[in-house]
Amino acid sequence: MITRNEEILPLTPQVFYTLVALAENNNLTGADITREVEKLSNGIVVMAPGTAYKIVARLQTVGLALNIAPNVFRLSEHGAWWLEAETTRLEKAAAASREALLSFGYRHQKSSEPNGFAELLVDSLSG
């Protein structure tokens, strides 16, 4: 099992969203995980067929996921701990980014358009 942050963090987006999917739903198949990852990431993270099974196999190896039936998986307690650690790391990174933007003098402007600049940027990156 993994015992130190530097051995696994930061998680890739695919692994992060796989853990989130497993935390939200017990008893997921690889196909379920693939759909959930895309939904949770608002379409930004899309996995090729079979990728979820490779990720879950790696997560099982390090004790973050459990195979509870043929091709059916759930998050382990150890996996929940690591997901919380990564979530905390991302929250700190987001706070540092917001602070840097404030220091830069940037103020988020609400857009009258349905999609503001940030949303357009995310849309362009995902497609």
C-alpha cells in the first residue's frame, strides 16, 4: 500500500475522476466508470475503451480500489483517504491561484453571455 504523498500525488485527471466516481457509486463496471468520469469532468476527461480497467487495475495494486465481483469495483477506505488528500491539495492550489490573480489585479467579471471567457476556454480545451 501507498504510505507517502510523493508516491502517488498529484493524481492524473483520469485517476482523480475515477476515484470520485467510485466514491459516489459503489459497484461500478469499467464502462460505468468511463461514463461517470466524462460526466463528472463535464466532458473534459474522456477515456478510451479499456482505460478504466487499466486504471482500476493499478488502483487495486496499490490498495485504492477493490474488485468486488468480476469487472465490478468500489473504492477502498485507503482510496477514500487518498482522494481526500488530493482534494485538499487541489483546494490549496486553487486558493493560491485565486490569491495570485487578486495580487495581479484580476477581478472576475460576470459575463452577460451564457458562457464567459473561462467557460469558452474550458470548452475549447475539451473539444
